[in-house]
Amino acid sequence: MAKACRISSSATRSAWQFARLSEAGLMPITASPAPCPLRVARTVIGPHLWLHQCPPGLLHLAAFSHARLEAWLDRNACPGGPVASRSRFRSDLTGFAAEGFALGPVGDDHDLTCLAAQVHDHAGRPVAVLSMTVPTSRHDRQPRAFRNVAAEAARSISARLGYGGRDS
């Protein structure tokens, strides 16, 4: 992960996190901040958040198999539950999966904007999510720049894993 961290732009000076899904929820992947010009956060996103509450979790849900997603929805899509409309939620996840990218607040904290991009292996399977969290006031000034930094970092990591792109 230290190599993956070094490919990122130091100009953003924002918190980066690599997350993977475990039985406990979103788990930060340990990264070594020593050779990295960016801070590596391990506390913004973690098992204290539900998957649907942050962009990295949504990208993980978007990569679920149909059966696994249905099981998750059976537990979470109910009156008063976190997912009000199963069909709308599935539609949103389809969009995230197609783009390999999601952005939004972290939980209920609208002062932070989290940008998340899928990392793919050599076979094109999503294997991790790279996320970048910035103050919303900074993101709103340069949304395209932050999106490009997050997406390019995920593409670079994917390339190192042997992924040739969406057309491969």
C-alpha cells in the first residue's frame, strides 16, 4: 500500500483511506504514511458506519452479488430502516457500479465530502475502494480536481494490479 500511496498528488493535502469490506463492516486497510506526502486516515470511515452511509460502503454494496445484495436489503430495507426504497437503492448502486465512483457525505457529517473510487484486479473485479475525504468547502471550490485525483489514483493502483481498463 505504501507504493499506492506515493502515486497520489500531494497538492490536495487531504486524508486518504483504503477500505475493504469484512463481516464487521468497512475496515480501513493499514497503509504506511511514512513515505507518503499525504496523511493516511484510519478513523473517518470504519465499522462505526453502516455501508449505505458513505461512498466507499456504497461502492462495496454495488459490487455485491445479486443474492448478497438481496440478503443485505432484507435486513436493511424496511419501514423506518436505512433504505426506504429497494428499487431506488438498487438503481443508485447500478449507477455507482457503472461509474466505479461515488461521492457524498460521511454519515450525517455534511462538512466532509468523501470521494470513493473502485480499485480493480487483473480480471476487472472490484477488490478495494480508495477514498479521499476533504472539507466540503474545499471540495465545492474544485469538485472536478478532487474527483480526478481520486479516480486517477484508483486507476494507477488498478493498473499495478494488472487491470487494463473498462474496455479490457
